[in-house]
Amino acid sequence: MSPTLTSERLATRVWAQLVYPPSLRHRRRHPVLTELQHLEQEQWLPAPEMVRIQKSRLLAILSGAMASVPYYRQRLAKRFGSGTPLDLPDAFASWPILTRTELAAARDSLVSTAPLPAAAIWNHTGGSTGEPVSFLQEHHYRVVNLAATARHDRWAGWDFGRPTALLWGADRDLAAAAGWRRRLETRWWRRQVEMDAFEMSAGAMAAFSRRLRRLRPRVLRGYASALDLFARHVMDQGRPFPALGGIISCAETLSSEMRRRLETVFRCKVFDRYGSREFGLIASQCREGRYHVNSRGVYVEILNGDVPAAPGQVGKVIITGLVARAMPLIRYDTGDVAEAAADEACACGRGLPLVGRVHGRVGDFVLTPDGRMIHGEFFTHLFYGSRCVRGFTLTQDAEGGLVLAVTGDGDGLETELREVVAAMTRRLGAGARLEVRHVSDLPPAPSGKRRFVSSDLAARRWADGDVEAGR
């Protein structure tokens, strides 16, 4: 065994047994470890037992919403009657679908009148459709989501003490955008190296590649398209990359071509993950390639019209959160589409519910005049917390011109747009041409999907293999 591998295994053992768990307890994060242990035991329960547990959790959420959430009390009192016990599945099938538009309009009435946990905070998302919404999440939700995420990280080969790498773009998730304490925690305690997916220049990717070769992370995690762009960069360099333990693809649709390229370049398996800001982890791939639902956190329906889709049929993804009580989101239309899973059990042996391939989530890069590739998620993050913008799209033509189409209303709309345009202009740099258009509607593409960012110029460069133009 080489000295490098010996020292790495020793460092991993020290971190995993002597540093990581005690520091979690010191930072009062031990509930995550407790929840993780529970999730790892629960995943091996037989499928019928998992169905029984999920129904029990679902019934608790529905009953709590009927009792303490004004939005549901007002709409369902006549349908079910005050104090009438709920049953499944009949009551649930009659529950109305909650759309993003309704969530934005009725936000405050969706908050429970029961005493809120002290740690409940507002979270925001622009989503894959470019429609910004806000929602309330409590500490327990975050504990469950962190534990479910750690469980899937382990499926991909990570474990406590093993170094990881992250290719991401949300400031709230990156240490570089935080203070020195967060940076110290990420780099030393969590042993994680990061790259900003909103700044995918050739120089930044070269520096990231050098850091990964030194650190030799067990798992690389990131946006699907950002991971693919980095893989193309590595291929262009012509140097074999040290094999990774696994790659976790998130936030966007992972195409078959992307998967093949990633597995070829990094010589490991890709584990795709599907989630959202509203619910955290929704479903994730095991080593057999099947998508397992995070049954502790969500209840998933795939609907064709108003009825469950048949196995292999594509339908709307409707989610009910099973943890957040402060603002329960019940039968929420994510705007994504996915296949209903086949009925047979997964060969991995887990009894968790299954879904088929997720088809939603497509985000493009925008190419700047100086040749930088900016991930589409950067632009949707600018609308987080907006109360006046109902939706947006950003399109770039083949010559580089950009059009920001916005639908919204309210006295603060123009102020919000000025701030957004100023932030876009700073990031796009000198020479960028940006036009703002107010529209009454943002129709979806013929496929039914809405692409919040699309770029003919970046797509053409991508197709030509010229993804580092302007270096």
C-alpha cells in the first residue's frame, strides 16, 4: 500500500471516530446523528411496513393542517365537516392540489396558528420555473433533511471523515460566501473543497482540478450541468483524473450522455439526486440505479391528470411534506414531471418507495462577453424573497443578446427589478446587452416544461465543444 493511501486512511479514521462525532455533539447537531441512525435502520424494512409508516405520517400531517392552518380549514371544512376523522386514501384523494401561484398568493394563511418553533425560518426558491415563492421551515425539518442527505452520501461512498468536493452556486451553501468560522468548518472540520458553479471560467476550473488532485475526495457533488462542464474541462486537459468513489448529481436533469461522460472521466458511478428547496431531498439513486423516495420527509404522487400514473407513464410530481408542521405543503405541484416506477422491488434490498426517472429541471448556462459560463441558477437566486415578481425567464440569442421577461405586479415591482438588473449587470460584466420586458404571461414550452434560463449561444458553443471560449 502506498504511503499516500495509508496516510489518507489514517486521517479518515481519526476524523470519523475522534473529531467528527464529538464536534457534532458540541455544536448541538447530535439530533442529526440520531435521525441518521434511525433512517439507516428504517430503509431496510419490508415495503408493506414502509407503506404503513408513511400513511401514518401522512394522516398526522393532514389532521394537523385541518386543525391549525387557516388555508386548509377554510377550503376543506365543507368538504369533510368540522371534527370529522380523516381516512386514507379517500380523504387524501379529495384534497386539492396546491400550485406555486396559490402558495405565493396565500402564503400567510398557510402558516399554522399553533405556537411556532423558535427556530422556524423563512426559506425561498425560484424553482425550475422561475416563479419565486417563500415558505416557513422549522429546525426539525432541517435535521431530517440533513440526515436523509447524509444517508444518500453514504450510498455514494462518503462517510464521516472522508474528504468531499462541491460544485455549487447558492451563497447560503458555500463557505466562500460566509465568514471565517464557516470557511474553517468547511475546509478543516468537514474536509470539503468547493467551487462556485456561477463562475465556471477556464482558470477557475483549472484551479479546482488541481485542488481535487491534491485532496483526492471520495465524493464529488454538484449541479448536473456544472459537473458535465467540469468533466469536459478535464477531458480537454488530457490528463487522467484520479478515480473518485462516487459522483452525486443534483438540482437538474441528468442526461444519459452526461452520465456516460462523468463516469468515463472520473471512473466511478454517478448517483443522481432529486430535491427542492421546499422539501429538501425527495428521491435519490442507489447503486442499482433506482430512485428511492425519502419516505421520512415526503410523500410522492405521480399523477396523470387527476389519477395515479401507470408504471412507466410520465406524470406530474405532486409532493406532500411529512415533517414541516409550521407551514405544511400538502399535494404541492412542483412543476416537474417524472415516470411512475415499476412495481417490482429494487435489487438493493431497500423497502423505500420508488419513483421512475425525473424529467423536470433543465437549467442552461449563459455565456458572458469575456467568455465566462454563468450557471442559470445564479439568476433565479436573485429573485429569492421577491413579493412582486410572479415569474421570469431569461433568454440569450445566438449573438449574445439577453432578454429578461418578467410577470408581476405591486408597488415594489420596479424597485425589485432595478436591484435584480443591477446584480445581473455586475455579474455579466462589460459589454453585456440586457433588455427587460414586462409580460402578462410566461407560457411553457411545447414539452410542458418551463426553462427559466435558456441560451442559444451557450448551446451552440457547447455543441461545438467550445465551452471555454474567451480564455
